[in-house]
Amino acid sequence: MQIHLTSRAAILAALTCLSACGPIGPSRLQRDELEYSRALGESQKHEMLLNIVRLRYADPPTFLDTTQVIAGYSVSKSVSGGFYAYPATAVGNYLFGTGTMTAGESPTFTYQPVTGEQYAENVVRPISPTVIMPLSLGGLPIDTLLRLTAQSIDGLSNVRGIGAGGGSVRFYLLLHDLRQLQIAGAMTIRITTDAPPPSSDDSGKKKGSKADPASKQEHSYLVLSSTSDSNLLAIQAEVRRLLHLDPHVEEAEIVYGPYPKHTGQIAILTRSMLAMLTQLAYEVEVPEEDIKAGRTPPTISQVGIENRPEVVIHSSHKVPERRYAAVEYNDMWFWIDEKDFQSKLAFTMVQVLSALAATNHTGGAVVTIPAG
């Protein structure tokens, strides 16, 4: 009789566990959050890389906003059982039971194409220097940042492409000096909402002393920090010379435009996301047969002290084994090498800039995960 009771207890426990199985939402919340976050990040990387490649072959870029992700679960359970107690029944039939449980997941993704006014603001309109320059405060290399985002600085050109010339060597010398100062802590960016100090025109009259509606906006300044290092002082002097600043000035306001409007300003003509991606597209490594066939122009060469593109994008007929991001286009694979840290960092900066340029008033992607 002890065998019968033990068997009955075991089967009853199994059926009770099956029938009382709790909700699966809480147990999956953390895992789903991380998995969907990772999947969205990978999707954005591939979209950005594909758009660069498309521009290389004169295809228009397309952007999709993931507006909502809903992770839905379904669970069905079935339990049945019985117990025979009369003596004639065999030992194995004193207690019996069956149970089934099925679980399924049916996520829903909502996409919205970026078009119209939103496309103009997010993709075509230049990004303000006040938005761009604070990124260097987080440790991002200022030379890579400006190579990606600046068309020119105080007239020093960074325009390279088909029929656009080769850019200015002094532009890259300036970026090299700024990077050296950034590494040494002898340069920083200051952001303030204070109105810029009044400036003088050629006649000596004060300008900008009256209340200006723009004075409540953010203003950014390049600050050359005090130092006693003779090498850093020499680099700071060269930066002032290249930017046409007073030899003793310690900071200068950064403004948008091809040239400064007032003395003591630094004018940066910034790029839009479209211009930024187009510049990167000119540097993509493409098959020689595509160039000879006229499908795409030759890859542009580097200028002056530069010896590599901001983002090195390889191409091959075979699927790359070691890749940070890879896409297939016209039976060719284009990818960024997983061991190329400089390219990965620059590509990440492009994605951050794209997020900063976005002005979608509907908000970002909403991930809904049931928790009960």
C-alpha cells in the first residue's frame, strides 16, 4: 500500500504544479528587455550601413522608425486524471493523470517611414554646432567628430568627393592640434545660455548690446585652458592662427556658417545627416569591376596627414567571418571589421548624431512587455 500512496502523491504533485503554473511575464521581463534592446540596436546599425552603401551606388537612402514593439504571450493548459480504488485494479492503475501546456510568443512591431517634413528635419537639415560640440565633453575624439560633421571651419574646407576638390590640408592640421589639446586637457567646450558679450564692428560701435531673442538659446564656446607646458602653448598659438583669433584670446564662440560674422567667433559649417552619409559613401571600398562598369565612381583618396577613411567599409562576394556590422547589396557583402576600433567608434558617433538630429514628435520606440 505504501507504493500506491507514493505513486499517487507524485502524480498529484505534477498535476497540481501544472494546473497552478503562474504567469510567464515576470520571469521573462528582464530577458526580453535586454533582447529587444539588442535587436533594435543591431537593426539600426544595419540600416545605417545599408544607407551608406546605397548612396555609394546612387540609390536614395530610406529610414524607418520603430515606433512600437509589443511582446505578446499565449499559454494554454489542460489537466485530466482519475483514481481507481477497488481491490481488483492493478497496482499501476490506482492513480492516473495527463496534462499538457503550450506556450507561444507573437510580438508585434510597428514601423513608420521617415518622410515629408520629418525627413527634411532629420536627414536634410544641418545639425547645429551647439548640438554637436558637447559630444567632445564625453571623451569622443574631437578630430573624428569634426571630420564627420563639418563641411568647413572658418573657411578651411573638408569637402571631398566627386568634382568637389580635395579639401584643405590646414583643416586636418587644425583637427590634429585640437585633438592633442583635448588629450592633454588644454582645450574644452563650454555650453551656456548666457548672451554672448557685445562685439564691435569695424567702426568701433558696440553690437549685440540690446536684448536679443536668441540670447536665451544655448551658446557654445571653444576654451583654450591655461597651461604652462611650452609644447601645448605652441599648439594653442597655432590653433589661434588657423582660426584667425587674437593671440591672447582664451575662448571663442562657435557659430554656424561658412565664415564668422564678428571678431572672436569660430564659424563651423556643419553637415546634415544626408551629407555626412554621402561623404562616408565616397570612401566605401567597392569592387573594381563596378567602377569599370560605371555602376559607381572611384573611391576618393585621403588628404594630407590623413591615411584612412573615418569608417573603413570593406566589400566581398563572400560572407565576412569577422564583422561588426554587415549588409548584402547587389550580391555583394559590405562590412565593418570587428577588430577595427577606430571605424567602430566613428560609426557609433554617426548613429549618436542621427539620434540627435531626429525631431520626431511621436517619441521613440515603445517596448511593451506583459508582466502578469
